[in-house]
Amino acid sequence: MSKLVCKDFSVKYFGYDESISCVSTEFSDGINVLFAAKKGGKTTFLKGLAGVVPSTGSLFYDDVDLSTLSLKDRDFQMVFDDYALFSRHSARYNLEYPLKIRKVPKEDRHKRAEEAAALFDLDLMIDAPVYRLNEWHKVSLALCRAYLRGAKVILIDNVFARLDPMTRREAFRRYLPLFAEKGIVIYATDDPQEAEALSGRIKLLSYGYLMQEGSAVDLATKPACLTSFLSFNTYPSVLPLLVNGETGETFGVTLPKGTLISVAESYQGKEVIAGFIPSDFSLSENGFSAIIEAKFHAFDNTIYRLNHEGEGFFAALPDEYGIGEKVSVLPIRLSCLFDSVNQRAIMRY
């Protein structure tokens, strides 16, 4: 089994602060998931791995040091989110070009291109120029070219982003499994559902730092940063909270004693970010008032979108209230706490 190992891997653009900061992790055969919110560093990290942009730190493929090798010598294939296709040439030309520059015989190129095109729904469009293809076929072509190329490491950068949600799910379902046997594949996405579907071990980037590795359940219930909590929970909410001993105050209401566990003394008396899920709220006369802005059903629960003094949040309450009504709610627990500056978790789970 092949492995790609990064140690203290960093990328810095034009002498400014590091875009990717000291990432240490490893990728193995099969599909590896790299998750980050938009502008979270996915593309920069992949470019650094491929050698498109300069990087520092160690990068090894099966104990071979790649850090000093050029893009050509690393034998990496990157699928960009803008596809990077030759738009004035045919789909066939785009598929065969990487093979041509590697001296693959012409007949072999034709045969391999046609066989791969059939897998990616391109067999009827293989001689059409790229500018005549729709977005579905452009995505198919970009992925098919990477599949056909057969590099040691394939880097896929959120290639489905330009498709509408329904088409994106269908393309994801049909094409990504084809890469499961293609060596090391690193798939970068900003869709938590895609990340959860592909792997039980997700690598989460936030502002250029590798914050957490684990399953979607780990990222939802034991988040290391605010991005993890907001991305992998259903209807998450964040509210300001003043730390006060073993409890805290939000909107002047004190949470039940013992709610805060293992919070550092340095946060006492300071305002932090509290993360809640809908079941963390309950009706109570001792709570704070909120206006119902929306109501909908999720699974067996009725979820309300509430607003208190401009702060919105979600709560699971009995199905007996209407939009515009006022209710009094109390946070009976909280799911996590985050530093208000760096957004890292500050409460043990």
C-alpha cells in the first residue's frame, strides 16, 4: 500500500503569511477526503502537494523525498475546479494529450481514450469541441482525463462545484467510485455530505491549518474548531456566552450549573462563542424571549428558527406554535465552546 506523507508542510505566497501552516498528515491508497469551507485552503494545499506553488517541509511518497522534485517528476495529476481543458480542441484531443506527451503509441491512445470515454458518458461526444460541451460533460472530461492518465497521486479540487445540487449529487455518485482503485486520490470538497459519503476519516482544514481528522460523527460531536461544528451538524447555532464558573450566561440568562466542563481559568469572565444544536434548547419561564421566524419539520422533530435581538438560532420545540409568536426558551446544555478570536474549541468533551 502506497503512502503520501506530509510533515510540517507549509505554503507561503509572495512572502506573505503562510497560506498553509505546518500540516503533518498522511494519505493512503483509495479516496482521501480533504474538507474545508470556501477559502479554507483546499486549492492552495493541493497545489503545494503537486508542486504548482513552492512549499516548505517534508513530502514523501513511499519513502521517496518529493520536496525537491518538479511537477513533472512527481507524477501527480491535478483536476482543477475550472477543469483546465483545451476549449478549442475535441474531447478526444484532451483525453489523449497527456498520453501523447508520454510517448504512448497512437493506436493505443485511441483505444484507451474510447474505453475511458464510455465510462464517463463521453462516447457520443468524444469528437465534439470542448466549447460545445455542457457543464456535466466538462466535469466528465476533466475526471476522465485524470482517470486515463493514471498518475501515482490524483488531486481532485472540488470539481463538481459548478453543477447544480441535483446534478452534482448524480455526478458525484457515478464518477467518484471509479477512482477507488486508482492509487492515492485526494478529493477536496466544501460539501460535508460528500465528505461523509466518501470516507470515515476526513481531514479538515480551517484557515490553512489542519484542525482535525476523523469521521463525520467525530467532527460533529467533538469539533476542534467552529468550522467543524457548523459544517457537520444539522441546524447548528452559535450564540455569545459569558463564562461564569461552571456555567455561563447568554442574553442575561444563566445556564444550568455544571454546563461548562474543563474550561481554562483564563476564560473566566470573558465572552466566548457557544455552539448549540436544536435539542439544547427547552421552553422555560426563566429563559429569554424569542420570536419565531420560521417553522419546519426535520425527521421526527419540529424545528423553529428563532430570533432574539438580531441573533438567530434553531430550537426543537413542541409542534404548537406559529410564525410570529413569542416564546421563552432556555439553553439547558451546550454542545461546545470556541475561542472568540481563533475559533478553536476550548471545552473538553
